[in-house]
Amino acid sequence: MDAAGNVTTCIQYITISDTIAPVIICLPPITYYAGPDMCGAVINYTLLATDNCGEVTLSLYSGLPSGSVFPVGTSTVVMIATDACGNTTTCTFTVDYP
């Protein structure tokens, strides 16, 4: 306010952006050994992800989800962690069923 009582208003917009991607604790290769007459095995796995700015969503990008019957051979699983700002991190691991 000046001496004459005039008032000016100023609006300032501040944008805070998160550019730090989430962190996934990726799994080492999983190897499952079964009998010679087995054609597949149920494999369960759990991944953990954290972020500096809140919740993280883990989603399956390719491969089979945990609890699926994995076939004989090597299967690749790709998971993506996404934070609230849209930053992503990818984790890739294999399930080997010889």
C-alpha cells in the first residue's frame, strides 16, 4: 500500500516438479528345479518400490504375473514403477525353469 492508500495485488505461481524416478528393488534371476515330468510351475515373486515423494504403483509390463504357471525354459518379467509425478523405473528379471 502506498501513501495514498492504493493497493496492488500480485499473484505468483510456483511449480514444484519431481524429476527423481522411483527405486525398485529388483529380483535376481529365479531358478526353479522340478521333476522331469513337470510341464510348468507356479512361481510367486514380490517386488518392492519406493519414491522420494509418495506412493509408487508397480505394474507388469511384460511376462507373467506372480502366481502364474511358468513354462519350462526361461521367461522374462518386466515390471515398471511409476510415481505420482509420472516418473518411471523399469526392472527386468528372469525365471528359469530348466
